[in-house]
Amino acid sequence: KKNKAKKIKKAMIEIQEELQKAEQGAQESLARKVAARKESIEALIENMGGLEAMENSSNRKKSVLATNPTFDPILFLTLVHRNASYETLVSSLEQLSSKTDTHVEQLENLVRENFPLFVKCAEGFDKFRANSDNDMGLSLNNRIDELEAISESCSYQAKKSFRPLLDNTTQVRKVQSSIAVLQRVAPVLQAPVIMRQHLENRRYSEALKAYRRVLVVDESCKIDLLLRVRSQAEEGVREAQRELERRIAEEKMSVEELLDGVRNLGELLELDVPLISHEADKEEKDGVYKIGASVVHIRAHSPALACLLLQAAHFANIVEKMIKEADEMTQRIFSGESLAITRREGEDDEGDEADKSTSVVGAKGKSAGNQWKYDVLDARVFSTVKAVGMARSWLPRLLRVGQAAKEDEKRKAARIGRRRGQPGETSLKAFEVILTHVAPALTRLMEHASFCALGSNTNRAGKEIVMTFGRDVNDSLRSLLKSPLPPTQSTKVGKELADLVEIIELHSGEANALRPEGEETIVNLSPLEDCKTLGDAAVVTIEKRRCIYAFDVCARASSNRAAGSGKLDTEALLNCLRTLSQQLSRPEECAMEVEKGCQLVVRRCCEALAGFVRDRGDDARLAAVAECADAISDNIKEIVEETRLLTPNAEAIEEVLMEDVVGLEHAMFEEYVDNLRQNVAVSVKLGWMDVHSDPRETASSAFPAYLSASLLAIVRCRAQVEQTLGEKVRMADGVQYQRLCMSTVAEGVVEGICSEIQQRRTHLKVRMADKLANELEFLSNTLKKFLGRETKGQLESTLKMMNAKAGRGDDYQGDGPDGLAALEELERLGRVYVLCLGE
């Protein structure tokens, strides 16, 4: 009690603190609730007589027990409804009291209103009890005996009259009971029929569900009908097993259907159906399939593993058939049949009469010339495409079945103690089947595709490609089979071989994932690694050939154009490189061929362009220089950038190509410049007057012939270079071609004129020296921007010599008004040349 008082005190303190927090936080609703709880506890304390009375049981006045005389309803309600306020408890108690009083008043009113009826009932009951006590006991017994006799008579008559009906009722009950039993076992009885329907429609899983209904009939059953039903159902299961085994042994079945068959066969074997048949010989042959050279015992392995063995045997058999068909096709083509007919008959094994008649008509014999050679090459392409298609369809199929077998191995390892339905199990694993059956057949297929695509030459590793067929044929046919394919067909089969290697590489990881746990090695090579290596070598070989073919064609076309029109066709090489970058799957392996091919194309173009220019004039040489300049400035850079995608030695290629093109450009430009010097040497010799002639006898208005010829040669050179080369800059000198040519021809003119004057200086008279001095002055003013330092020095020394010869001294003095006007007259007469040689 003291503990209760302490708890109430503690509760009062907590409620007081909570009330203060609610008031401080301005939470009015919470404050009202806490205040109501406080009032209820205070009312409880008051009813209990205070905390002292609660601590001392002797001072307690009220009780919460209903059987205690001191029971207090308010105290009881306060304890039960602690969260209710005191006013709510009081009002509820008052309402309950009013309802009780109202019920008592209703009972009192009912008795008051029906009191006479209650009195009459009581009087009648007393009178009935008195009459029963006054009757005689004998008469009562007689009446009872009479009633019993009547009852027995009625019972006898009823049995006599209703006996047939009762018998029929008993028979009906028996029949109903039999019908009920049949209804309960109806699913079991219908199981054989339902299984037969599902098997006809190839719904094997549903047939197995129907068979599970029969499993309720055990061997201890004594009912012949149920035993016969079970026997028929077991026979249906054995038939389903044989059908499922045939399905997983079919080569044209889709992989989804194969996996469904494997799953259904596994579920069937788990049913533990005894493999007992009336036909013992037939039973011995069931489950044994011979495919090509392989014999597979399905029931000696798990369904998934048996399916993998069967499909691997089919794959190997199909590969051998395909090789045999290729051999027969080439021999028939060699014997005279056309390729189209041979392919149609090979694709349709049955063949109708129309095909046969067409085949007879289509036989051309060897009179068709070399057509059979083209047909044999096309047959090799066809065989390669067919091999790639076979690998594309069969390799994923085999690996899907292998994955199913791997999962089955994991399940068996998990439930090794419950293997009962698979007799004769071996330790053969799915990975071993892939390694010993699938990988050799795939390698054989890759060898066949490589031989058809490449011929029987050495591959990248230096090994000779295996000749899969055609060993015993005619020598000419054998040599054709061993020879490489032409460029167009080689490109086609190259793509197919690359696809084949990509397929093998894509599924190589899946094949290696079938390796059993615990058998991992350090290398962990895939079982398809050898096949992939063989395919890579074939693809690299054929892509190298493709590079060689492409560059050879490009070189011939470019050299022909250079030899015919004088064009350095670097665009053809650029397009060739772009095409190869899109087609090559292993460009890093063809880097050497790319480098040599680019060098070959550019070198042949340069040689052809040099041959084109050899028998032509300066215009052709300038055009060749322009082509080389374009190639050096732009085209070679584009070619080098494109080769970066194919080879890491782009800088070496650039160096070699630049060497060839720059060499041709230098040779052509030097030849042009040499011809310019020769032309200038001829020009400066034209129109010289005899040194003994009097200058006054010549026409005063005539421009000197040697100057006219020389300046005309310079103007013609400028026009020629500007028309052909424009403002192009020579990379070797960093100067425009036009500037170089103008400097060369101008210096040639000055040097030639100075040389001619030097030859005649001993015979020159004063008048002639004065005239030559004026002409040299005009020449210096016109060509000074094109002359080099040495040429300018030579011109100045010659001019001083003429001034001295004419008696002028170092400076120009002239000879009166006519002498001063001589230079102006030259500038007037040669203003056309001055304008043409201006900037």
C-alpha cells in the first residue's frame, strides 16, 4: 500500500510538471487534458481518504472490489478509466443509475398490470396437481399396455408393407456410395487418357502432372482396376520418355524446345518409373543413337548432358557433310555443271524432277572455256559463307545446352544423396564435352573456312593451311583450290571470316565458364582458344592480302592518271586508306603492308608523272611542280593523318612520302629553271648592234631589241608561273615560286647582258658606252627588286665601267638635254614592261 501511495505521489508530480510545460508552451488542448487527468487522480485520493489512508490499510474507507461492502463505484471507474475526467465519471454513473431505476420500474408496472392473470395460472396449476393425485393407478397401466400393443401392430404392418422399398433404398445407398468412390478416384482413372491426349499434343509437362495423380496407388493396393490404371500410366510415361529422347536428339529442334525437353525428361526421371517393357529387344535399342561416327547412350547420362552429347555429334556430322558437299560441288563444277544448279541441288537434298531436268540441260562441259574456274572460286566463297552461318547458329545453341548441363551438375551436387532415377551415371562433365567434342569440330570448321577463303598457303605463323578437301582431284582443280581468291571475292570472305572469329571470341568466355569448380588453372584458357587463334591468323592473312590488292589497284589507277593527264592523284590513296580503315578489323597487324602500300602508290605516281613531263615543255613541268606543291602542303598531311588509324609509324610514312614527292618537285623545278636560264641566254643575245655602227644611225624611238627580248622573257615567265602556281610557296625555301622564278630569270638577264658588254668593252665607243649606260640604268631601276646582292654588284660594276667609258664619272651626267632625256625615253618606250614587272 505504501508503494501505491508513492506511485500516486510520483504520478501527481509528473502530471504537475507536464501541466506546467503545456502552459508555458501555450498548448491549450494538451493543458486541458493534463488538468482533467489531475482532477481524476485528486478525486481518487479524496475517495480513498487521502494519501495517509492509502498508506495505512486500517484507515482505508472505500474499496474497488464489487464484493466488498465498502465498494465505491467512483473509485472503481477512476481506476479503470484513468484518462477520463471526474465530471465525466460522475455523469456516466448517474446515467447508469437512472437506467437501472427505469428497468425496475418497468418490471413493477408489468406485474401490477397482469397480476390477475398470474393468480389464475397459479390456481389452475394447483387444481391440476390435485386431480392427478386422485386417479387410479390400474386404469393408467391398462391404457399404457393397449398403446404398446397398437404400436407393435403398426410396426409389423409397416415392415411388411415397406420391405421392398427399404431394400431398394439400401441398394440405392450402395450405388450412391460406389458413385462417390468413383468420383473420388475419377482423376486417377482418367490419368492414362489425359496423358495420351497431352502426349499427342506434345504437352509433356502436363502429361507428367496427370501421371502424378496415379502415384497415390501404391503396390499394396488390392484393386485390380487401379493397378491396371497405374500400369497404363507407367506405359505412357515410358512412351513420353522415348519421345523426349527423340526430341533432344533432333538437330533441327530449336534450342528453347531442346531445353524444355531436357527439363521435362529430368522431371520424368525423378518420378522413378521402372523401365520395363514387354518388348525387350525394343527396349535395348531405346536411348541409343548413332550420329555419324558417334554413338550416344542417352540413359547413361543426365538429360542435359545427353542432349549436349547428341547436339555436339550432330554439329560434327554436319561439319563433315558440309566439307563433303564442298568437295562434290567443286568436282561437279569441274566436270561441267554450272554453279547455280549445283548449289540448288546441294541445298535441296531431295530434289524434284524439274531440278534434275534443269541440271541435265545446264551441263555445259569444258567447252565453256574458263567459266568453271570462276564457278569454283564462287563455290569457295559460298562454302565460306555457309561455314560462318553454321557457326553463328550452332555455337550459341551448344553453349546454351552446355549451360543447362552445368546447372544440372550443380543441382546434383547439392542433392547427391537422392540420385535414384538415373542409372549408370558417369563422371563426364559438360566442360569435357565442349573440350573433346565441340572444340575439335569447330576447329575443323575453321580450317575448312580458312582453306576456302585463303587456299593452301602459309598463314601468318608460317604454317601451311590445312587442305580440307580436294586432295584427290585433278591437278588443275587442286591448284585452283589452293590458289588465293581474287580481290573482290577475297574482300567478301574476309568479312565473313572476321565475323566468324568475332562469334568465337564472343562465346569463348561462355565456354570457359563451363569449367568445373576446383579445376581452374593459372592460365584458364578457353577450350575455343585454339580455334580462335587459327581464325585470327586466317583473318590477318586475308586482310594483308586485302591491303596488298587495294594498294596495287590504287597504284595502277593513280599511275595511269599521272601518265595520262599529269595529275598526282593523292585523293585516290586517301580514299583507299579510308576504305581500309573501315574494313580492317585488325589494322595493327597490317601496319607493314599499309606503309609499303602508301610508299608504292606515291612512288609509282611520281614515276608516272616524271614520265609524262619528260617529253613535254615548261608548262607540263610547272603543272607537275604545282601538283607536287599541293601534295606537300595538304594532301600528304591528310594521308598521314589517315594512316594513324592503321599504323603507329605514321611519321616514318610521312618522311618516305615527302622524300619522293619533294624529290620529284625539286627535279621538275630545277629543270624548269634551267630552261629559263637557257631561254634568257638566247634572249640577251638578240638585237646587239655592231660595235662599229654609229648610234646616231639607229632610230631614236626604237626600244633596244636585246632589252625587249630579255624583258619579254621575264614577263612571259611571270605570267606562266602565276597562271600555274599562283601564290604557292615552296616549302624547301619558304618563298613563293613566282618570286623564285622572277629572281632567277632577272638575274639571268642581268648576268647575260653584263657578259655581252664585257665581251664588247674593248670595241665600245663613247656614244655606244653612253647609250649602254642609260640602258643599264633603266635595267637596274626596273629589275632591282628581283636581283640578289651579287647580281646587283655585277650590274653596278658594269654600269660604272660604262660611265667611265662614256666620260661621266661616278655619277650620271648626261650630254645636254638629249642625254638627260635618254633615260626618260627608255622608260617611256618600256613602260609596258615596267607595268608588267610591278607588284
